[in-house]
Amino acid sequence: MNSDTIKIGILGIGGIGGFVGAPLAKKYKNSAAKIIFICRGETKTAIQNNGLLFESKGEKETIFPDLVSDNPTEIGILDVLILTSKSYSISDILNTYKDCINAETIIITLQNVVNAKEIIRETLPEVGQIMEGCIYVASNVKKPGHIQHVGGPGKIFVGGKDNKQVIDWLADGGLDITYVENINQILWKKYLFVAPVAAITSAYKVTFGQLLEDQNLMYILENMMIEIRSLASENNIILTKEDIETSKDLLTKFPFESKSSLQLDFENNNQTEKKFLVDYVIENANKFGIETPFYNGVNAKII
């Protein structure tokens, strides 16, 4: 990567990809940084024709990146690939765009999982440098090419081999991004919130606000978090009672009507991340002999 130029691809312009891509494309339009939206189908057509409509805090803005494409040849080798697609599609997508990644490409993951690096290495055993990360935001697709930021600060944490130059480019491009040495601790703290909230809202078909108002559901949620804490400890991650209280309190930071992405996928009959947010907990807890009666009970209600 030339210190004066950088080629950044955002793979998947959904809720997260749109939230991340919008400020970068706005800041770096016609500059030394080339911002590429990697997307297909209706989303690609909508953004090519009309730009990305990004809605946040009551304001709307139309943004055009340097390139919108699903053609690996047209995209070329990337300096940075920000992976914002759903967990279940990582392998297929990386296979599709492997020609855009070389040994020097920085791959930044923003999935709601604790094993993104493992998933990537199954597809790309040696290519690319992985910086695992997570983002705290609620951002949804209103329709292809129209993204609505509905809540959450948009704070991004990344780990792996430190690359100050890349972090500086992304921060200067408008992202609230921080490098941390122990990213696994951060990933598990987010998973402590995301996984059980996604599961329980999907099972009981409630919004974040309705969940907060239901004492019985909050009791179940807390015990699901305790089950995740037990699993984390088997992975040498210490989560505390304070971490659980912080995760529960995080629900108050979102609008009453907010829904988890897992719940929205179920409602819209889309493919879901249940394998990574529900099944992963139960199956891995079972390997360590950890009982998960609350997770099992919620899982039984997800249909």
C-alpha cells in the first residue's frame, strides 16, 4: 500500500456496510482514497443509478462512492476489505472475491460472532491479514440502496496486528474506530449482548422496548447471558456480573421499537444467523459440559 493512496472495499452494502461506507465515500470522493461499494443485484443497480441514500438522526443524504461493482476484475486488488456481510455468507463471498485479496490486503471483520477469523481462514488459509472487529450500531435496509441508522453510537473496535496507517485512514474518513490489543475480550462482551438479545427477541417476537418492560423475559435474558459467560470462561475470557449488567443496560440506548437483525430476517423470511448466535452457544457449551437450559428453552420457541 502506497502511503499516499489507499483502495478500500466495503463488501455488502446492507445496514452495516451502508453505515460504514457512507462517511468514507463522502469524505474521500475524488481523493487519494478510492472507496468501492461491493454489492450485487438490486442494491448495486439502485446505488449506481441513484447513489446510496443514507438516513441518520432525521437527516437524509445521497452519496456516490468511486465505484459500485460486483466484478472482481473491475474492483482489482484491495488494500483494505471491510467485511460487513452476514456470517453465513462469509465463505461464499470470499471465494467470489478472492482475486481482490492478496497477502497485503487488510481484512476487517464486523460480524456479530466470536470466531470470524476461523471462518475466514477456512476459505483463505494464507491470503490477507485479518483484523477482527465489531461495531455497536443499529442500522437497517429500508429498501435496496436506502440505509437507515436507527440507534447505537457506531463505535468500532478492531484488533489483530496493529496497522496505524489503516486505522488513521478510516478514522479520518469519519469512522469512530479504535484499535485494541485484546480484541477477543471486546468480541465476547458484544456477543454477550447480541446473541441472547437476538435469540430472545426472535423467539418471543418482541422489540427491545417490549423486552425491557417484561420482567420474566429480562430474567430469562440475564440467565442466557450467564450461560454465555460460562462458555466464555472456557475460551479464557473472563466476563463479570458487571459486564452482564452493562449488556442489559445497553437495551435502553436503543429506540423502543428496535429489533434485532436476526428477528428482522425471520420476519422477512430471509436466511438467518441463527447458526452463529444460537446454535453456536448450545453446541459449544455442550462440548464443555455446560448446561444451557435457558438457551435451550428460547431455541425451542424460535420457528
